[in-house]
Amino acid sequence: MKKLINIICQMIGKSNYKVDKKIGSYDLLLILVVKGKELLRGFFLKIFLKKSNGLVFLGKSCKINHANNITFGRTILIGDNVVINALSSNGISIGNNFSIHQNSIIDCTGVISEIGYGLVIGDNVGISQNCFLQVRGFLSIGDNVIVGPGVNIFSENHVYSDVDKYINEQGTIRKGVTIENGVWIGSRATILDGVCIGENSIIAAGSIVTKDVPSFSIVGGVPAKIIKQRK
């Protein structure tokens, strides 16, 4: 059975993927039952998507709003209780081999008086549990990016320069966020609007990133500063 599953995984784009030999047959059967149910829910979701190029595995109690603005590549895994609000001017485009795990949120629009710009995610990207992606400005995530549990990404900031007005009366700035290929964002890190994280960089757990991060850098702290260079 494990050999068959390995072959299937490689056929759907999970190259060099192998089931751990320590998983017993009974546990493997339970996993297959769960994945079968997720696949059935995914087939129903595909009817409403703008475009889907492969299999979609959809967990329990998910809320996918404005699915007509979503384009999926091959092999999409959506965990339980995930919320995706895709209402935006450019929609959501996600590449191949993407996973987003339990209780994570992708929120493109907060108020319909000013909808979000949109989200583009590349291939082989994994978003862990309890993450929040705010897509007010444009959010771009490259290929082979790891997003740890509890990460927050904000692509909007409030204007507060006029002290004679309340902050909620001064509008917002939407510079957007860019995360390049090969980045690893550690648990509970926060990325603020206007930031570009260069390729193959590492963001330490708990960091708050307020400025651009050069490629091949390791940054950490509040606010995040360069700890060392990987090259």
C-alpha cells in the first residue's frame, strides 16, 4: 500500500515524496479515509473556482468566500477551519503543491468600500496553522516558501500624521508585501506593510519585520535586524 501511495504522490506532483516506513497499515488506512473525504469536498469546491488545474483537498468547516476569484494549480491542501475571503481587484492565484493548515485566514477585503488588491503565491509553498494573511495591498509570495505557525502578514497601514483627526478618518497606505523564493518565516513572526523579504532569507521566530530584508539574510528581534548572512 505504501508503494502505491508513493507512486500516487509523485503522479500528483510531490516529487521524491515517500510515506514514513514507521506508519502502520491501520493508521495509513485512517489517513486515506480522511483524505478521501477531503477530496470529495474539494471536487465540490472546484465547481465554483475561477480555475483549477488539479486536485483540491478541502478540510472540515472551511469558509471559502468569492471562490470565483480564485485560481489553483495542481495539488492544493486546505486544512480544517481555514477561511479564505477572495474578494479583491486581482483575485487570488496559487501555484502547484500548496498547503494551508488549520485555522489560518487569507483575508483580501475588510470593507467593501475599498477592496483588496490581490494575492499571488508560487509553487511548493506551505502555510502552517493559525496564520493570518491580510491582503489589502498586493501580496506576493514566491516559490518554495515556508510559513511557520502563527505568522501574521499585513499589507496595509493607517495614516496618522494629522493629530487633529481621528486615525480612522485619515485613510490607509497600501504599499504591499513581497516575499521572494526560498524564504523561511519562523513561528509567530509578523511582516508589516511595505516590506520585501529577499530570496533564501530566514525570519527568526517572534520577529517583527518593518524594513526590507536582503537576500540570504537571517534576521530577528523587535524590530527585526540582520543577525548574520547566509552567504
